[in-house]
Amino acid sequence: MIRDNTFWNRRSVNLDLTHRCAIECPNCPRQFIYRNKGLKVPGQDLSDSNFEKIVNFMQYIDFEGQYSDPVHHPKFIEFLEKSYAKNVRVEIHNASSVKSLKWYIKAFKAHPYARWVFSIDGLPKDSHQYRINQDGEKLFNVMKESVNYLEIKPTWQYIVFRYNQNDIDEAIQLADSIGVNFYKLISSRWSGPNDPYKPTLDEFRLEKQ
């Protein structure tokens, strides 16, 4: 059984478990490479047999989809249970808010030493401005509830955009009030100097496109 919260392990892998995500972030490759061109996002659900190979070898699994959200894999909770049984540390990056609180509680219990990172970009009421289709207030409540089940403090990841650049201090206070970490992320993934999401404050502006 896992008894510490060590993050780094030598045998590690980042997995895109599926091809599905309910969120339509404008600067996500799902959108500008595929969906905006009328193309289907490629991929499929990772099979049980392939996950068995991974969990039997790896010490650390990062469920951080680049084209998907891990909660959309139909057997994600089972994968968490298997990881916990094998003493494999995991990190989960979650932005999609389609699952119920009941589902999340089951997931938290499946691997109580998982490190959850919730992507809510802005105050919960505003995060849908970039995380299109996200219910930020629902996901915030899930994050708030998670501290009652997880042994590792969850993290609120906050990408700085133009619409949320002035709300950071309030968000930090909000994170502290519910007992979660706060991680401010400065992006360089912009569509150009006139990208409407690009922050205008000098401290957040990046010249890289």
C-alpha cells in the first residue's frame, strides 16, 4: 500500500486513455487540428490488456490527456483500482465536468493516494469562457469534496487568460479556504498577438507564439 506522496519515479508514462473529451478549448489540438477542419479526433479507448502491461511495469502513471480527458474512459475507475493494488502512483488531470459527484467519490476511493489536478481557468463561474462546455462551479465543488477522500492534497490549476488575469488573488484565497493547492500556469500557446485569450498585463504576456 502506498504510504507517501513521492511524485517522481524513474519508470513513468503519460497516458492518453481515450479519444473523448467534452471540453472544446479553442487552443487545444483537438480543435485546431481536427474539429475545426471537420475531421474526427483519432484514437480509441486503451484496452484492459494494454493497461495491464503498463501497470505491471510502471511506477508512476500520469493520466494527462493531450487529446482527451481520462474521466471519459469507461473503465477509468477500474484502472485506478488496479494502480492502487499494484502500488503505482498516479496523477490525474481533469477538466471535463460531465461526471456526477457520486462517480468522483468512487474514483477518489479507488486510489486515495492519487494526485488530482483540476483545470479550472478563472473563478468557477467564469472558467467556461475558455473551457467551453465546462461547468466550473460543479467541478469546483467536486474539487472541494475531494479533500475528504484523498490522502494527497489536490491542486487547482489556473491558466492565466485575459478574462481571468485580475482574479488570481481571489482564486488563491478561495483555494486556501477549501484546502487545495493553487498552481498558476502561464501559457505560450496563443494563435497570435491578437489572440483574444492572451493576457494584456505585462507580467503575463509572452512573446512566444
